Amino acid sequence: MINSITVSGSDTGTTWNTAVDNNYTLFIQHPVGKQVNPNDDFSPTHIFTNRASDYLLIGDGFPTNSRSGNSDPVYNLAVEIAHDGVSQWLSGNLDGATGAFTVTNATARFEGVEYTLTNFNWMRGMSNLVGSYSVGSATYAGQPSGSLSDYQGAFTLSAASVPEPSTWAMMIIGLGAVAGTMRVRRKTAPALG
């Protein structure tokens, strides 16, 4: 289950997150068309097992008095995944100039399921996507609320079942038993001819 998500800029320290605090609000949609935190009230969301899940992100534009240009050259993504009170983080960095995504903490594992962060993008668009939802939104003439140019992005988490060590041990013992039985049968088989 995803507990929280944070995007932060490398130079300015600008932060968007799913917490209700003094940072810019990060809104998430998953699956596409279903908003997870419609009014700055994030609810933990499930990750589907044995497939990739895409999450759409939007956040208020910064700097707010500008219509274009990213605030930072590199953006960091941190996704907190929790299960039964235990949390693990997946993270990576996006180079805005090249679009290259580098994973810094790639996998988390809970009860035989391995979660992997596979990609992330984050850029400033030309639309007021957040509008009046964000507590940190500023007001401009002719705009209801919010920056004139908000950020938009996405990330993908993959989840796959991974056999536990005891399962591997049973499979190896089972294959060894089959191989041993075949070897014994081969020795006692009558010769033809």
C-alpha cells in the first residue's frame, strides 16, 4: 500500500507531497480517472500484484509568478510503501535536461511480493491543473486560484510475486527426488536387443 509520495527539486528545495503541510500539494490519479486525493486529503492506495501500475501526478507551479520553466534541473521522487506497520521507500532522480531517470532505491519486498519503481517524469505544463484544490495556491487576475502553469508527471510501480526461500528449498528437494528416481529406474531397466 502506498502511504505517501514526495517530489522535490534539487536546487530550490521546492517540495510537493501528499501530506497536509506547508509544502505544495501533490495530487495523484490511479487508475487514470480516479483521483486518490481530491481535496488535499490523501488516502493510502493499493498496488496491484503481478503487473505494472501507472500513477498520474499534478502539483502547483513554482515559481508561481511565471508561466513556464521548471524550478529545478533535477527532481527526486520518493514513494513510501507500507505493510503491517512496516515502511520501505522507493526513490529515484529525474534529470530534466535529458529526461533520464535514475533509480536510487529500486525495490521493496513484503510477504513474497517485490515492488519496483521503474520510471518517473515531472515537467511544467501550460495549464492550471491544480486550481483551487491546493492550499498553497496563489490567486491571479482572471484565474480562480493557483499557478498559471502547473506540473504534471507520472511514475510506474511494478509488483511481482517472488517465491520465499522455503518454496525454493522445496522445489530443489522435489527436483532432486525426481532426478534420483529417474537414475534408479535407468540402472534397473533391462537391456533390449
